[in-house]
Amino acid sequence: MRAVIPNTVTALALCSGLTAIRFAILGNWEAAVLMVLAAAVLDGIDGHIARLVRAESRFGAELDSLSDAISFGVAPALILYLWSLQSLGRFGWLVALIHALFCALRLARFNANIDREQQPHKSAGFLTGVPAPAGAGLALAPLYLWVWIEEPVLRSPPLVACWSVLVAVLMVSSIATFAPKVRLRRNIRFEAVAVLVVLVAALVSAPWPTLAVLAILYVGSIPFSVRSYRRVTQQRAATALAASAPEPPAP
């Protein structure tokens, strides 16, 4: 029975993704985006709940991946298609398919590597590529800006298509990205809580500017994550070389 709670949260995330598609069909773009974000929040806490109640299971992991494929692959693809890409005809549908397919490929790669002992990115505290929830959030960035600024250019199908394909490639890429887990020292935990409160307040009071800024900051962090991972690998290589070097003979 303990497994019911986290699996129910995962199912709610799946329902949120499907509801986002419904709102997109009705043309309610703001509600559609909010449903995708709600799915991301639920996806972020279901694993923590499973570990808290000691109900981790292979079934839960598979259900989580299926939910992610719909909520962060299919739902954003259909939202962008109905919002902008359908003006491109078959090419616009192809772009939507690329986002959904690449998200599924990323999740399949993640599941295939769960039991692998050698995972260089994970062992160094990084992720491989852009995770599915972040990919969905980045793909919808033109919609955030369009709602915020009300600039018609941001709804341009060629612009949305190029951005969607770029985000899809980032999801299946092998670049190192920062993991969301952050370990804080005790002397700065209060400051971290204050920053979190400010962030939540900004999301509530001005959601679209906040989401747009977060998307821009995340994209800007990718070069720094790649450089940080390269530095970690160089340090590891230097340590391994020093450990394997023969000791000088005693005088």
C-alpha cells in the first residue's frame, strides 16, 4: 500500500499533461502551460515521496517514464503545434514529432542506463543532456515571451520550429548539465530559503516574466555546466595518472 501514494502522484502528473492538451485544443494557452508546469512539479516530488515512504519500485520508475513521455514530450509538442507550428503544414507536424520522439528517446536512454555502474556524468554530479521537464519548459519559452510581451514575431512558425528542434537536440545530446540537487551548508540555508520564497512569490505574482527569465538563465548555464564537467574530468584524469605513476626508487 505504501507504493500507492507515489504512484498516485505520478498518475496526477500524467493527468496534468493530458489536461494541458485539452486546454491547447480549446485555445487556452496559459492554462495549457500551467498544466505542463504542474506536471513538472508533481514529477519532481513523486520520487522524493517514494524514497520517504520506502516505496521505490521498478513499476514506479516505468510509470514515471511513461508519464514524462506524455507530459513533457507529447503535450508540449501538441501545444506548440496548435499554437504556431500548424501554419507550416507537414513540416510543422514533423517538428512536433521530433520533440515528442526525442523526449521518448531520452527517457528510454535513461531507463537503459539505470543499472549501469559506470555513468561518468552521474558520478560527477551532472546530468546527460537536458532533462525532460526542463526540455518541456524550454520548448514553451516562446509562448511565455509571447504572453508577456505580446510580440507577434514570437509566434512566428519558423522561429518556433527552430527553437523546438534545438531543445529536442539538447534533450538527446550527451552534454553535461547541472543536476537539480544542491547541497547547502548550514550557514547559508536561511538565505536559500529566502531565495526560494522570492522565487515562488515571483511565479505567483508575475508568472510569465519569471518563467521567461528562468528559461534564459537555464540556457545560459549550459556552457558553464560543460566547462565544470570538463574541469572535473581533467582533475580525475590527473589524479588517476598520479596514482598509476611508479614510485621513484629509494636512495
